Amino acid sequence: MSKMTAPAVTAAKGTRKLAMLTAYDFAAARLAEAAGMDMLLVGDSLAMVVLGHEDTLSVTMDEMLHHTKAVARGAEKALVVADMPFLSYQVSVPEAVANAGRFLKEGRAGAVKLEGGREVLPQVRAIVTAGIPVVGHVGLTPQHVAALGGFKVQSKTAEAATTLLGDALALAEAGCFAIVLECIPAPVAAEVTKRLPVPTIGIGAGPDCDGQVLVFHDVLGLYDRFLPKFVKRYARLGELAVEALTQWGDAVRTGAFPGPEQSFSMAPDAQAAFLTGIASGAPTDSSAGGNT
């Protein structure tokens, strides 16, 4: 696979499904690369999954840039998309453009993602005009969790679904090359996907989206704080990790680790000279060179 780009993502609509994985560091990026992911999202969910916060609101630009740089170093072919954190784009259009630019210039991402519908169109247009590819995000938008009253399924009424469709169409018209649909009924996502000229990336939005995204730690069973309904675990590496670490801790306490295979030896004559020297009272480096 050649290097994935924003135009290549858009061109995939109607031809093949897109696999996007949320990753937060170099090691995860390397594994995702080996698995052939199309896109890597450096999600602001790192606030919860990596930093231990209760929601995504606490993560800063500097923290997001730090993790984006790490993922970008590990991504050779996948397109790296950086989440713009809370208040990095809502305050003003110029600030939104400047912060988006930092993700490309400093973070070496290939695109940014913003949450929101028609209310962020001025920011989207300005960022796209600046030459920065943008992914939109509608439905459950975690940065609005306070206003939404929690992490709840969105667009369950006809009116709300119509509003979401209008938001998605407006984002595509403003220049978004793909749009994330999060936690909405599958029939709504199917209709939005059918009507949009750009790919939809679903997370809890049913099977008819043009692609899907999940969090690295959720897919591998590494995050145990909660498991959303839309997640399917393909491994339970967290349980295996605890088992392995427990075995190592027990081995340390019993003296079984390190064994000969984890230890370094020295030449017998060097060892003999060392032992003879210290037995005869020869000065060590710390005692040599003192006052005379």
C-alpha cells in the first residue's frame, strides 16, 4: 500500500471500506502499520485511556502534540489524523487555523479532526483554505459531554437525525474529506453515508458507514475502565499482561529472575584479578586520588 493521503481517503468511497485505528504512541503506531491500517487517529480520548481523566476535556494542545509526534514517527503509510482538543478551535477562527497548523508543522500529522456541525463551519473553511485537510465529527461529540448530559446515543428522533444529516452535508461542502459518525442509530448512519460525497467513518454507527474506527486499547482488551456497546474486543491482552507481570514479580521475589541467561559474565582471569585486588586492599576508583 502506498502512503495514504486525504484525497486517497475520499477516493475510497464506494470502492472499499476504510480501517481507522485510534493510537497514542510509537509502539501502537508500528503495530497498526504492520496490520495495514488506512488511518491512525491520535484521539483526544488519550485524556481518558492514557492519562486517566474522566473525560476528554482536560487534554491540552501540548499533550496532543506530544502524542501526535510519537504516532507520526511510527506511521510510514497510514494517514495520521490529529484530534484538535477542547477550546483549541472554538474560541476564534484565527486560533483554530494556528492550532491546526501546529499539528501539521510540529506534530507531522497529515490532517486534523474537529467536533461539531454547522457551528464550526467557519473554522473548517478557514483551516481547509490554509491547506490543512479536515475530518469532521458529528453525533456523539465527547467534547460536548457536559451539554449532552453524558455519553449517550444521539439522533434518535426524526428531528435530531435530520439536523445531523444537515450538519454532515454542510461539513462536506465546507471541505471535510471524511466525517466521523459516533453513536447514532444505524439507519441514520446508512442514510447519511448514502447522501454524503465523502466517506463516513463509523464508531457505534452501524455497518453501512464507509469505514470504521475503534480505539487501539479497546480492540486489544487493554483498557478495563468501561466497555462501550459498540466495541468488539479481538484479544484480551490486558489479562495476559497482568498474568505475565505477576509471573515476573513472583520470579523476582523468589530469586528465579534474573537467571544465567539474563546475566553477563566476565573472563575468568579478569574476575580472579578483580577478587584478588579487592581482597588485598587495593584502592577502588572512589578511594583513589584522594588527599596526600
